[in-house]
Amino acid sequence: MQAEVRRLELSSNALRNLDPHPRYVFALVGHIFNELMLLQKWVHISRMPPGNPGPQEDAAVGVTMFLIRLLSSKVYEALNALSKKKVADVLRSDYFGAVDGLNEQWEAVLAQFKKLEWLGWIRNKAGFHYMNANQWAPGLADNMCDGAYVYVGRRYGDTYFHWAEMTAALPAMKHVNSADPFQGLEQMVSELGHLLEGITDCLARGLQAFLKKSGVGDKLSKPIRFEAPPFEPLALHFFFADERLGELRQPARNWTKMVTALRRCCVARKYRFRSGSDFR
């Protein structure tokens, strides 16, 4: 299957003519848009429909729950960053103000965000931090000790602590709905999806308006078609088949190979990194 995009060249002169703060806001908004879109895609392709109990299904649930916590945390951070006065002023004038009704739509997004107290809870307790014993306690009740298990394999990468992952997911679900945690999860996913729909629509339309108004958007290429995987689960896995099953590999060696590949890629695109220690 193929995907299609066009390459929009950015005017170097127009970028240089931007004052430092508007240039920062342009980079920030584009970066936030990329991260939120990527995490939404990862959540989608991490899901595995129930019906095939076993390691793949168990791990898929854990991966999806992890990504929902990470996405929730990033949404919380993104809206806080975009709500800071110096950033918000630029957005209202140069981005949303250039599209009829978009400022009002953005205000509705921010109003919705303020109602979702659980976003901040997840960010602070289960997204960007590890819960302490008291915060983790709702997932460690006696009834969670029944039917617990771990998957173990010949490699570290084939070991999955299923029980630990399920106990880590429960506190956030119970925070949203203590009486029915799974109803709480349903509420989280529904409210997060609605909020993200508004965020991405506002940012995309605002960025489009800014590129046109500022002259930063320059030449648009012809359509570029390229091979891309279908947008269907399951494509983001925990377990992998590997013909090198018996090969002992040090994790540090794998990271070194990855950093070397990243550095070569960046150098090819004129971005310079001194050493592997720059990636942290």
C-alpha cells in the first residue's frame, strides 16, 4: 500500500525574518502536533481485538494502557505550554486569529481541558512519574493476587511481567471511576479522543494559516507516493520473533548501534551531534 504527501519548502528568508519568539512558537506548535499525532497512531496500532488469549493479547493490552497514559500526559503538557501568555498571544493573533471562528474553537478546547482533572493526575502519578506505594495501592488489593502470572522466555526481551502491568493500569482507571474502573477507562478514552480531535484540528488549521500569512510556506512539490504499512492493528508489538534467539547481545551494544545510525541519518540531513552522549 502507498501513502501520499507533498513537500512544502519553507522560505529561509521568511524564517530568518521571524523574531526569536514567533520562531520558537512555530517550532513548538509543529513539534506538539507531530507528537500528539504519532502517539494517537501508536495507540491505534497497539490494540488487539479480544478473542485470542495469550502472550500477544496480554502484552497488547499493557502496551495500549501505557500509551494512553503517555498520551494523556503529553496532552496535559502540550495544553499547559500553549496556554502560557506569551505563546497564547501569538497563537491568538497569528494562528487562530487568521481563521474565522478558530479562536472561539480553541477557547472551547481549553474549557474542556480544564474539566478533565484526571489528565493532571495521570501526568503526575502514572505518566511521567512512577507511583509511590500509597498511589499504587488500588492495584495491589488482595483480589489482584488471584490468577497472577508472568511470561518468561530465553531472552530478557521475551519476559513480560503481566501482573505488574495490570496493577499499574488500575489506579488511573479507579481514579476516574472508583466504583467501576472499566467504566473509568471507557470515560478516559472517550474524553481524551474528543479533546484530541479539537486540539489537532485547531493546530493544523492554525499552522496552515500561519504558513500562508507569514510567507514561511514557500514552494509545494508534486505528490510524493511511497510504500507505507496499512493503518490496522496489531502493528506495535512487545514480543518479536528473532532468528538470533540464541545470540547473547548486550543492551548497551544495541543502543550504540542505534545512536550510530541516528547520527549518520542526522549528518546526512546537516544536523550535527558530537557523540552518542548527545542523545539523552
